[in-house]
Amino acid sequence: MSKLGLAAPLALALMSPAAAQEPVAQTLAGTRLDIVATGEVNAVPDIATIGAGVVTQAPTAAAAMSDNARRTAATVAAIRKAGVADRDIQTTSISLSPQYKYADNQPPVITGYQASNRVSVRFRDIRAAGPILDSLVAAGANQIDGPTLSIDKPEPLLDQARRKAIATARERAALYAGATGLRIKRIVAISEGSYEAPMPRPVPMMMMRKEAAADSSIEAGEQRVAISVSVTFELE
């Protein structure tokens, strides 16, 4: 075989994988129609995340930290005793700061120290979160915020939203085709657009009833999961 005959196969063999895999643009014989559609699904949140903190004050830094560590340990022990797994308990911050007394024309004077320790607690049984909050306060927590409600595994809900989005795109394409005297020949391309995650929704921390020894309660409500798709149709 001549050197010239080897040149073409050699050139093809040396082509980069990216170049070899570049998609070939499709030529449309009919009318192109681009549709953007959104699918939505509502679901009840199944995760509640609550921030619990212990703030202590003492004349010295060591005393403030020691008292804080003791009360924080009691708070975390109460969380574990309530059945919350270690993976759902996370320390988010520890701080120590001096407390000052201010007077006119005088430098500030340190009067003591404030220690703070905060943990994030994730509840997989939202109904149990309220009573656990009450036990946290009894154990020594004096700062609580949240809860923030979310959906633990949104993937199956996203698949439902995708199916709804595609169905909406088809219906909309049929409407345009009918309005213009055309018909849908085929789908040329589909691409997934933005995913609107359910926004973590903070709710009032405690909904206290007025009866004696009432427990805190949390209402889960619903959250929205949405996704958009872009679909290109060929009409004829």
C-alpha cells in the first residue's frame, strides 16, 4: 500500500475522542417548535432541623466554658436519649466572649465572660420533634431556633415532576400544531432545565397550648418540588 493510502486511516485514528463524538446537527424539514414546560409536585416534609444552643455567663472564662460544657453535655445526652442518631447531631459553633461595662470617659471594664455552644439537630420523625424540644429546654438549652422543614429524598418526586413537565410540553405542542394547521412529526431534542428545590421552610419554633404541661407541636404542611424541561418538536 502506498504512503498516500495510509494517510487517511492514520488521520482518522489520530482524531481526538471529543472531535469524534461531536453531535451532528439535525436538519429539520418541517417547522421547529421550542417548548419550555414545568412540572410540579407537592409533598409533606419529612425532615425537621432545629438549632439548640446553651449560653452561660460567669466571672471567669474558665468558669463560663466549664459550666457551658456541662450543660451542653446534658442537652446532647437528652437528644440521644430521645432516640436521635449521632449522625443527626452536629456541633455548629462554640464561642467565648468577654462582657464589658462601659462608663463615660472610662475604658471598658471586663465584668465576666459569655460562652456559647450550638448544635444542629435533625429529626426524621417530625411529630416527635416538639416533645424533644421541651426536653432540651429542661436539660439546659436556652436558645432554640427553627425548625426548618425539608424533604429528605426528593428524587422520586423529581421523577414525577419530570413526567408532568413532558406531558405539559406535549399538550402545549399539540395546541400550537392545531392552531397553525400542522401536526407533530417528532421530538427532536429534550433538555432538563432548572430544578427548583423545595425551600427549607422555617416555622414558628413552638406552638404552645395553654393547658398545663403542654408540649410544643410542629405542623409540617406541604412543600413544592418543581423542574423545567426544554423540548424541541418538529411540526409538519
